[in-house]
Amino acid sequence: MATPADPLVADAAETRVAATTQDLLANASLEVALREAGRLAEAAPLLPSGTCVYVPSLPARPLELSLPVLAEIRAQGLDPVPHVAARRVGSHAELERFLKEAVRAHGVHRVMLIGGDETEPSGPWRDSLQLLSSGVLRDAGVREIGIAAYPEGHPKIAQDALRAAFERKLELAEEQNLGAYAVTQFSFAPERIVALLADLAARAPDLPVYVGMPGPSDPLALLRYAQRCGVGATRRALSTLGTGIAHLVAHTDPSDQLAAAAHYAAAHDNLVGVHLYSFGGVVRTAQWLHHRMQR
């Protein structure tokens, strides 16, 4: 009888993890900044057809500015997914117009629903839960929503409130016949990622999860993003490196996070893919994904 120390068992486990890694990468998504729309033609051939490409929401920028980017993503054979930040939407009519155009003209069928970091809301919705409750997404023809999850917690929301809002969003999605999935914030703390995945599996075992990872990035941009998003453990880890951060980011990739995710996914069903934060480097992120899949 084989034992855990048996080389055959170890080889089988390694083979399963390797296959799971490829599955996660094959089902990857990534983000593109508004200013990088012109680089999509270079990035697209490196990505599997139909890859989801997310367009982040920016403060003080109307949603309609992202429509040309959504159009370019679709033209490149990819699947556009706009962020909708509740606190940044000026009015119900503005969101309704944007969604109807995105759905009708650019084939948008899912959105990434977030709250936004503004102190005061720009329009009628103070958070993503309130926006979802309004039914505007369903009424515009959106069929699926992404819900944010946070391995290191949220800098402005208590953990109990975060959990309650997450569960209520799942309830509302079901009531409105919307599909739902989770996308995690990135983290350089693999143990936090695995703990969150296990928690989500216990609370919502049928919910698909995409684990967020930083793509190859300028180190200062990565540190600024970690500071802005409250990624505490990651921010502390990067800050303690000092000038060594440049070597870390320029010469490595998110292998530790990917390995931890793959080992988890090899034994659990809720993790289905990775989500790459490109930090303004969509081409180099697409290149990394392409080369990693070729390996």
C-alpha cells in the first residue's frame, strides 16, 4: 500500500498541482488601464480568446469614458468587464445609460461591483450593496457580478460588516437571477490567501473564486497601490525591503502566490482562476501569462 512518503504518491500529487496550475492560468483574467487601450492589440495575441479583461473605475471620471476601451477589448476577441464603483456614480440615469450601451454595443454581460473609496458618494448609492439592491444591473441586462474579497481585510470596513455585506450580495444576486463570483484583492501573503479561500469555501461552497495576483510591475507603482488599497501585510513586506524592492519585482513573478493557490485548488473546487492586476503594464502582464502557460 502506498504511503504519503511513497515517491509514486508524491509524483502524483506534483502532477495534479502542475495540471491545476495550468487550469488556473488558462482561466485567468487581467486588468487594463484606460490609458492603455492602444496597447490591447499587442497584448491580445498573447491571451486565450475570450479572456476577461477588466476596466477599473477611476475617481472623478465618468463611466462613459470607459466605453471606447470596452469596444477595443471586444474588437480584440476578448471579454470586457467594467468596474462599477457605487460611490463614484453620479446618478441612476448615468449608470443606466452606461450599462445599456455597454451591454448592447459591446457585449458586456458581467460587471465587477465595488464600493469606491470616496468619503462622500457622488450620487444615490453609498455602497455596492445599495446599488445592487436597486436592480439597475439586472434591468440593464447584466447577467453576472463579481464581488470583491479581501485576504488582508478592508482598510475602511470592519470584518463583521464586510462578511455580512458579502453574504447579502450573494442573496440579492440569487433573488435577481444574477450569477456571482468572487475576485480577491492581491496579497504577498500566501497564507492569507489560502485562509480566505478556505473561509469562502465554508461560507459559500458553490461560489467560484478568482485569486488576485500582481502582474510584473514597477515597484513604486506596486507599493503605491498597496498603500491606497490598504493591503497591509503586503505594504509592510515591500516597505521593509527598501531599495531591494526593485530587485524583488523586476526579477520575480507571483510564483509563491500561484503555488499556494494551486496547492489549495488541487484539493478544493471553489478556486477556478487567477486575476492579474497589471498596474498599467497590460502587455508585460500578458507576456508573463503567455510564457507561464507555455512552461
